[in-house]
Amino acid sequence: MGAVLVVLVVLPFLVGALSYAVPVAASKVLAPVSGAAAFALSIALVPSVVSRGHVTAGSELRVDALSVVFLLATSFLYFATAVFSAGYLHLGRDAAGTRYGRRFYAGLNVFCWAMLAAPLVSDLALLWVAIEVTTVVSALLVAIDGTQSATEAAWKYILIASMGLGIALLATILLYYAGTSVFGAGYELSYVKMLAGAHRFPAPVMRLTFVLAVLGYGTKMGLVPVHTWLPDAHSEAPSPISALLSGALLATSFYAILRYFQVTAAATGSTFPRNVLLVFGLASLALAALYLLRQRDMKRMLAYSSVEHMGILAIGMSFGVTLAFVGVLLHVLAHAAAKGTAFFGAGSVVAKFGTKDMAALRGGVGALPWSGSMLVAAVLALSALPPFGLFRSEFLIVSGGLSDPRYGVAAVLVGLAMVSFLGLSWSTTQTMLTAGPADPEAAAVGVAAGRVATGGSRAVTKGEVSPWIVVAMALGIAALLLLGVHVPADLSRLLDHAAHELGSRR
């Protein structure tokens, strides 16, 4: 299975490079094929990892159960986003349209390549490099439409994320320093080596290392108070990129924090890292819940929903029990599907109505019977309603929290999640489920800004923007139902193995 790792780390990059040379029409085919191949290869890794514990390819590539969970989330969203992009982008046939299409598809594939590489690499130094690459590529994609607001959002993102990754680099250096007392002056920061010697690392250094890692990688994960780039970037980026930022990039950064969590827990015991995650998680969940009550921008609302769910992941890890860990890892998968689907739906609505302002949007389901309905379903999934996967994952997290001596935290989690539900559901129902204009064919509005906008203004008539958008959203809804109703046996075993790798207390 080592060849699978090599293909996963090479294929998306090659497709991204090809996108500069081939026609845009070919890139529209190559990207979904590459995404489907990455997802299929990630699925193929599951039985081997469950039976053997890990798969390696040389000394640089190694996956275990924890790695494969994040590979599945990223590769699925890669595939779905590539399908969505085929229907979302409406490019002119002039030189400007061709140049935009080539840049978009090259960036899309290279961005996904970097996010796939992060859980594939075998040591913490290479992990930092992979996440740094995601910053550079995704910042260019945020600014790709060339508007002033998009450019400002991209600059804000790259400045804050770069400072965060500078802190994460300091955490990497401190971890290396902690290991010199065991391994000597020269060694590799491989996960296996770190975990084997962590019990002999100096505890004070490891505590500082973990705090810096959470601050640094938490910047890319969207944890409060280092989340401030996230609402702007997610709101201004093209919808396919917003989906990847929210559903995959934040999870990739969380993966980095989990690796530091493993090493720190082995060095100092799990109490300290769990307490650190609890503080950041509660702050993130509380702030996001309050902001969700007052959002008018549809994509900005979904961005704050991402902050909320990252807070739930951090709180789930703070409970420190196997059941909660399984819920956290399932939450990573379900959140990727739900948030991708929600941003796809938001992209369809913006393309149809020409605005993100929810105060100006009415009759969304009437105008978009399929994608509008699935957007409502995705928001209900993000609100953790059954029968979707996020209901199962949050139920597991809360159940694990109730078995923790600090069971009051689980009650706070439920309360804040209810506030978030009120904000999400109220805004969405007012936008999507209310009646539209009395004469929709006479209500001419602009279509989406940037490269999605071709043809000036047009009437909002009933009908989908593209069947490919519907297909992409249907993939996400199907995944949410599968994760909520019946988790496949192999995936369930994978989640159990990954939870035990995180070192729960029971």
C-alpha cells in the first residue's frame, strides 16, 4: 500500500501543473477525476491501516488511523468541490477568462495537494511546511477575483496566518530542543520517535510547546482569539475555495494540534493539554454563537459556524475519553461534508440572486428547488439535527463529556450549540423558506460578482444554476446521511483505532 501514499502525494500536484498547460475545459474534467482518485485511494487505505496499524512509503510518508481520518475528509471535499466548480464557474472565452480558469484550477489542485500532504508526511517539520504551503496557495485563491474587498481579505489572512505559523515554527523548534535531551543534537521529528521518547522530555518545555502550537496552528484552525482572518477570507473567496477553507483547511490545522497533543500528553500527562484546549474551545464556541445571532452576510454566517464547530472539536478533546474522541473524529468527517454542501448552496444562491445579503434574499427554495432545499438540509445538519452525521458526532462528544468529572462543560456546550442553532436556523429560514417576489420573472437582479458574473443582470426565474452544483451538493447530503444513519463497519473501526491513538483515559 506504500504506492498509494506516493500517488496521493503526487497526483494532485501533477494535475495542478497540467492545469496551466491544458485548456480550461480539460481542467474541468481533470480536477474531478483527480479528486475522485484521491478519495478512492484514501478509502483503500482504511482496511490496511485498521489491520496493520500504519502504512509507510520510505521514511517521509507514513499514515496511521488518525492520518487516514483527515485524508478521507480532505479527499472527499476535493472531489465534491471539483464537481461543484465545473458548474459554478462561468468564464468568458477571451484571454482573461482563460487566464482566470487556469489560475483557479492550478490553485485548486495544488491547495488540495498541500492539504493531503499534511497527514501523509511522517514528521512535524514536514507537517509545518505543508501547512505553510496551504497558506500561500489559499491566500492567492482568496484574492483571485481581484476585487478590493477580496484583496484586503487575502492580505489580512496571509499576515495573520503567517504570524500564527511563525509561532507554530517556534513550537516545532522547542519540541526539537526538548528531544535533544533524549536523542542528541541531530535527529528527525518523526511522530514515532517523538512518542517513543516523550515520557523523558522536560515537562515545562512541553507545556510551553503545546501552548505555542495551539496558538500557532489555532490561527489556521480558526480558534478564538486568533480567528479574525476567517470571516473575511471565507466571505470574499469564491465559493469552492470557501468550502475548502472551511471543511478541509481548518481540519488540517486541527490535525497538527492533535499531533502535538499526543506528544504533550505522553510527556506531561493529558490534563494540561486538555485544559488548554478547553479554554480555547469554550471561547471559540461562545463568540461564534453570539455572532451567529446577528449575521446578514450568508457566507460570513457560515464562516462563524466554522469557528463554532472548531470550538466543539477542541472541547471534545478536552473531555479525554474514548467516546468523545470518536465523536471528535466523526465530527471532522461530517463537518467537511456539511460545510462543503452549505458553501456550495450559498454559491448557488449568490449566483442566482447576485447578493450575499440575507436581508435582500427571499424565496430561495422557490427559485432553486434542488440546491436551495439541500442548502436548508446542510444548515440543519450544521445545527446537529438528526438524521445527519453531526447529530451523531455531537451526541458522542456530549455523552463523553457527561462521563467527565467536569460534566458541567457538556451542559455549557449544549447551551451554546442551541444559541448557534437559533442563529443559523432563523437566518436560513427567512432567506430560503419565505415567499419570493410576487412576480419573480420581472425581478431582474445581478448575478454573482467576479468571474461568475457573465451576461449582466437577469430575472430570477425558477431553475438551477447548473446540474453540477446539484450533483456536488447531493454527494455531501448523501455522506451526511451515511454518517448519521449507519457508519460503515470499516470506518467505525478506523475511528476507534484513531481515538485510542490519541491516548484517552478510558
